[in-house]
Amino acid sequence: MLSTIGQARISSLQSAGEANDAQKILEEIDKAVQSEGWHFNRYEDVTLAKGTASIAHSTSGSTITTSNPHYLEKDETVTSSGTNLTVATIVNDKSATLSAAPSTNVLFYAERIAVPTNVLNIDLSIYDYPSVDPVARGKFLFDRKNSTYQFNDDVKAIVTHQLAFEATTDTGEPTVPEYARRYIITKAARVFASRHVGDPELVKLAAQEEYEARMNMIHKEAENADYSIFNSRLSNYTVVRDSSNSYPFKSRL
């Protein structure tokens, strides 16, 4: 990225200057590109279990106090060592009263689904969950359709993860493949050049490299994912439909 604007490369990261700016832009573009969802970081049928999000607190009888906002709602169910408790009153955003004193200093949101920390996007198939419209909101999954954080069951989700840009160990940690790294670097270099130099010819050359890297990435993506029009449920239904087909939108067609 530094060489794109004619600066000398560096052998270690820095905490200030153009090198630090380049690092921040690289991190920004890395997350933006991975957020698009690719074959290497997008997984289907990932089980997201309810009751896994927790909250630490101090206790005074049935009243709990948290160091951070608890996000609890009145009448919501929480668990303490497997025992269900009900939120009786909300004192403020860091304090609430339960139906009984908890036995531990950690509670679990019994009917909420936690969003993993390395997740960029979560979606549920409309064919499997026609009555739910989930979005990730902070640490929880939120159902926009029913305006609630609470779910009746675990869900199978389509999850886009943020993978490490490069491996830091030799233990096989998941990282983005080389063709994706190349595209992320060239895109970040073009953005870096545009913000720090602004020379139209320089930006144009960087954009050409970015274009070529993206075309290669799309080619590798299609090659590795083995995409087919028949992967789509709608396309598959169109081909195999008959009088016994139970496609969920059949009554609307």
C-alpha cells in the first residue's frame, strides 16, 4: 500500500504516520469485503442456540446490579444454574429485580440468541422461517417481524464470519485465501492512494489492479463454490414442481 504512493515499505507496524493510516484502511477494507459474504466465510445451517448469552452481576437479595447495561425487559425469563427466574421490575439500565434471588453471579438470557463475536452478518432462510425476520443487534439476534429479542427455539442460520487476514500461528486457524487477500490489498491500496495523494493517474492505475484482482477473486469463488442455478430453491421448485409439491409459496403463485 505504501509503495502504491511511492513510499518505502516498512518491515513492522507503526503507531503513527502513513504506515499506521495504511494499516487502519486495510482493516476497514478487510471487514467491508468479508461482509459481502463469500464461499470461504459464509456458512449455511449453522445452529445458533438460545440461552447462551450471559450477563455478570452482583446480587442483593433478588436485585441484581450490572457494570454494563443489562438490556433486560420486564417479564423476561433468565436462568441461574438451570433455574428459571422472571424479571419482575426494571430499576434502571444497570439494575433489575428478579422473581427470586439468583444462586450465581452469572445469569443467562433464557430466550435470547447470542451473536458470535466474529460474525459480520446473520440471516435465516425465509423458506425455513417464514414468520421470522432476524438481524444482528449488538450481542443479540433481534426479530424485526415480531419486534422481539426472544425466540422459542434454536435456529439454523446463514452466517458470515470475519476470518483472520493472515495466520498468526501454524495451528491451522481459519484465514482468508490468497486470492481474497490480494483483492483486499489492492482495494485498500486504491483507497489509501485516493485519500493520501489524490493523483487521478495514480488512483486510476491502482483501480486497474483492483479490478483485475476482483475478477480473479470472482473466478476463484465460482470455481471453488461450484455454483449452479439449481442451488436456488425457487429455481429447483420451477423445475421439479408437480401437484404434490409442498413449496411454501405455492399458494401465492
